[in-house]
Amino acid sequence: MRQDVRDPFTAALERARQEAYPPGEYVGQESFLSAGEIRRLADHARIGPGLAVLDVCCGVAGPGRLITAERGCRYLGVDSSPSALRIARELAGDLPCRFEQGSVPPLPDEGFDVVLLLETMLAFPDRPAVLAEAARVLGPGGRFACTLEEGRPLTPDERAAMPDADTVWLVELGEVTAMLRNAGLTVVWQEDWTAAHAGTATALLGSFRAHEADIGNRVGARAVDELIAAHELWVDWLGSGRVRKLAMVAEKR
Ligand SMILES: C[S@@+](CC[C@H](N)C(=O)[O-])C[C@H]1O[C@@H](n2cnc3c(N)ncnc32)[C@H](O)[C@@H]1O
């Protein structure tokens, strides 16, 4: 079962996720980001009241809902998964969040002050197309804020070990910086979150193992095996430096 069938997954993983993050740091994110890191990225992207924010690959929009509630921005989340968006809409309640279903690229034909791409750069084999779209929808001085899974592309053996490897495309920093530059986006802030995300991956792995039987009953044995196998690899790769996790903000000239 792939995670784009989100309803059983979100419910099955909720308790394990809540237990894995330090108090106050779990806000419905489907990733290694903490609430503190989401706020830090929002600070550097200068997200404030009334600004138009596009959250590309928002999933159930844990980060998006946090940012909208705390910053008073105007928020649009885009994701290809109808079930993730159904959950996102329900959880957003009265927050001024809009959601649109679609496969990226392209991005919606609107103007934005900030474009977010959180924990999903690795899902795109064709990054220049996504970055060009981000630049197209940003106004002058607009910010593109993302996290980046940085490293040499996976080897055939690594791809064979990673479940859903067709959604894991690593890229090296120099290449991404050049792609951003070509898209008209200049990096203005960058921080290395590898150690923190290795810690989060380790905590999630421990929690998924502790709840393995219950999760397996709800999503099936194969899905829980893959979930654990993927997290074992992330713990190894982030812990050994095979993959770095970087946070970045790039500004449109
Ligand atoms: C790991 S989740 C991250 C969700 C959210 N950004 C977060 O940090 O909690 C990745 C999301 O990207 C979506 N996604 C992946 N490729 C996509 C594409 N080409 N177009 C639209 N959504 C995509 C998936 O459906 C999923 O909801």
C-alpha cells in the first residue's frame, strides 16, 4: 500500500508520531521537521500577516496549518493526494486555508509572496521544472523556502533497499544552487539540520517499532515492514552523513 492512500495511514501512525516528537513539536507533519524548525523556516522566509503562501506538496498540511494559525497568512496547499487533502481540509477547520488537488508541476496560476516545499524535494526527478514554476508564481522579492535531501544519487543497491525508491531522488548542493540560480532564485539563508533529522528519524523508527503490531493491523504487514525499512535507511543515511538535510531560503531577484 502506498502512502497516497492517506486515510488508514494517517490514523494508524498518529499515536506513534505523537510519541516520537518532544512535547509540542508534533503538529501533524508527515516528515522529520519539528514545529520549531517549521517556525524557523517561516521566520527566514519572512511569513507574516496577509502574505500569500503556497505550500507545494502540503500533504495533510500540519506545517501549513501551524504557519497559517500563527502568522495570519493567506494559505494555499497543493498536493496530488485527494485523501491527504480531505484530511487537511477537515483539520484546518476555520483557518483561512485553501487546498487544491493537482500533480506538480505545474503550480496554480496565482501570485505568491512565499512558496514552501517541505520534505518533498526528493520526490521530483525533474527539479528544474519545479523550481522554474516556483519562480514563475513568486513576485519580485518573493521567497522560496525548502528543505533539501542532499547527497549523491542513490546507487542501484541503495535503490533496491529503499521502498518506493521512485520517490527518492537525492541531489548535490552545488547542483541545486545552480538550478535555483538558473530559475532566478538566489540563496539568502541555509542551515544544516542533518543531526536533528537523524534524531527525529531514530525516534520515529523506535515509535513505529513499538507500535508495529497495531500499525500492521490497520495498514497491513507489508506496509508496516516498508515503513520500518525506510526509516532504518534514513537513520543510517542521515546518521552517517550519506544524506544531509538542509533548510534553505532563496529570493527572487
Ligand atoms: C512527505 S509528504 C510531506 C508533506 C508535508 N510537506 C509535510 O512536511 O508534512 C510528501 C507529499 O508530497 C505529495 N507529492 C509528492 N509528489 C507530488 C507531486 N508531483 N505533485 C503533488 N504532490 C506530490 C504527496 O502526496 C505527499 O502528500
